[in-house]
Amino acid sequence: MKNIIDELTWRGLIKNSVPGVEKQLKKTTTIYIGFDPTYDSLHIGSLIPIIILIHFQKMGHKSLILIGGATGFIGDPSGKYDQRIFLKKKTLQENIESIKKQLSKLLDSYSEKIEFINNFDWIKNISFLKFIRNIGKYFTINYMISKDSVKKRIQNNNKKYKGISFMEFTYTLIQGYDFFYLNKKKNCLLQVGGSDQWGNITTGIELIKKKTGKKAYGITFPLVTRTNGLKFGKSMQEGNIWLDHNRTSPYKFYQFWINISDIEIENFIKIYTFFSKKKIETLIFKHRKNPEKRLLQKKLASEITKWVHGKKSYEKVVKISHILFGKKYTNNLFSSLDEDILSFLYDNIPHMFLPYKDFIKGIFLLDLLKKSNLFKSKSEANRALNLNSISINKKIIKKNILLKKENIIKKKYILLQFGKKIFFIIKIE
């Protein structure tokens, strides 16, 4: 068996680890990774534990995926400024099913070897008195407030944080109990989570040690952050890149990877692909020679879009990317595109619907730009026109023309463009 720690380390997938874990992982080990179903979709930050789980599977280890039907009722306070919004039981159950479906698809050939579990199945049977007597007695208040997830929330001098409820305060004990339960029932010896989970993971390790005397282990991975330093997470919806095509279109998903900076891409190609070290080093070498070709970005975008959205969606995304950013497309060439591609384009970029009757007498471009919400006002749109920043069907327009039927692609679509990267498509029926 290869050394899994070495493999994850060179990829930049280990932030913290418990001493002795490398020796333990020379033997077949059962690991667990958890997901709280606070939303109906995972996001690109969620891909990292899934990727790590696949690395473990490839090296012969056993895996458990815990979907937190119980902890989802509470919400993990780690990295949060205030209390989560409570979810209804029906919503939580729908989220569980949706996330399980996503995970099964992503894990594909490995899914039969991975056991899905729900912590509600064992938490529901424990009374409050029994829990605080049998679990709470092992942890002092000093121990619990030393955890970063709690400490930050109770700092009076930090106005961003709004205190912490008793409910959230106990979250670390419940997650710690999950690890203890899985250690007892499934002989699970290792928990893997994001670096913000280190406190929760060590609580579980401590509980296992105090109740059984056995050694357990933990590994955390670095969190993927946006340019503003905030992590990608389910509760930070603005700017998040979701795995569900209804939340983040395959086109937007693909473009996210294409637009990763050269500073970040060398790390991302290691983290988000399963290419060998030798292949990645070769790709990095070629990329550095001609960074303007964006070889690494294209390679990563290809691999991860196919994995998450499938080969057919990837091929359509590449096609519409050529349409939007290529120079060869004219109104005549647009007319040769099949309805499937145009419909896919409509679904994947900002769009709106207009009735055909609005085009019987024509509609002025400035009015259309205002309707599309590309601009707040006609005067703002007019300034863009004067700067030659507006295109219709890939043709630059310099004045407020009257749009008529001949401007409609396939009698159905009009493609607006502002600058180089902002697109908007209108469907007319």
C-alpha cells in the first residue's frame, strides 16, 4: 500500500494531523467524513473531502459518509458569525436525499464500497439527561470554550460575532459522540474534515480515549477560499460555486476554473485532479513556458466539469464558450447553430423572456438594455454605447438602433454583450 499521507501532503491536502496517523494508515483503516445537509447542494469546497475519500479508497481503506440529519438541526458554529437559520424537518430530509444523490453520482464506481449513514439514526434515541450524564461529564467548560469555533463567538471585543447559544455550544459534543459511536459500531479510527473542524474532531478523539482508552486519529485539509479570503460554504451563498446545475450553471462552473489565476492554478491542479505527480509536474512546466495559453486552467476545467456535470454538458459548455468568446461568429453563423445549443446557452447565462408582439414594430436597443437589467438606467447604457462596449449577436453597435425581426437569431434569440465578459440572452416567443 502506498503512503497516503505522502500522497495527500504533496497535493496540499493536509492542514493538521494527529501524531501516529501515518503508522495507522499502513494498515487498512475505516475513515469517516461528514456533511451537514443545511442546503440541497454541495459546492466546490465540498469536493475536497470527496476527493480525499477517493484517494483513501484507491489505497484500499474503508469509508463511511455521514450525512448529519441530527447535527443539521443545530448547525455547526465553526466559522459562523451568528446562529444558523433553523430548517424544517421536511426541508432537512429533502436536503439529505439531494446531497446523497450528488455524492453517489460523484463517487460512481466507489459508491458500492462506501457506506452512507445518518447520525439522526442514533442521536434520536438518546435522552438529554442521558447525554449530559454519559458524555457531558467528560468535558470541562474550559475545554469547550478553548475551541476556536466557540472562542471567537464569545469574544466581546469582536463586533462581527453575536455570541453563541447553548444549542450551538453543544455541537462539538454531538459531533464528538458521532466519532465515538462509529468507533464503537464500525471500528472507525479516523475522521477527516476541513481545518475549521479540528476542534470538533479532537473532541471525538478525546471522548474515545476517555471512554475506551483506545487511540483514534484525525486529519484536516485546508479550506478553499475566495479572493476576499472567505471560504466557499453553503451559508455563504453570494459568489458560491455550487455542484447543482440549477444553482450554478455548468457554463458558470466551467468558467470559474478557466478564470483561476496563475498564482492559484498550480495548487488547484494538485488538489482537484487525480493526475500523477509526474503528469502534474509536466503540465506545470508546459504552462509556465506559455502561461497565456492557460493550459492548466483548461485541463482542470475539462476534468472537473466532466466529473461534476458529465461529458455531454462539458462539450456543450465548450461550444457555447467558443460562441461567446470566439471571433468567428456572425449573425449568419448563429443561425446555423442547432436549437439544443442555443437553448443550452439560454439556460447557462443571464437571460430573460419577451413576448414576440414586442418586436412586431421593433424595440429600441436602449429600451432592451434597460429591460435586461444590464444597466440601471438608459443614460448608463447610452454611455456604454458611446464607448463601443455594446454588441448584439457579436456585432458592435454604436448607436441606439431599432431592433427588428432580422436581429433575432432563429426567430427566437438575441445575444447582448457588454465589454468582453458580460453576456445576456433574450428569448422571444
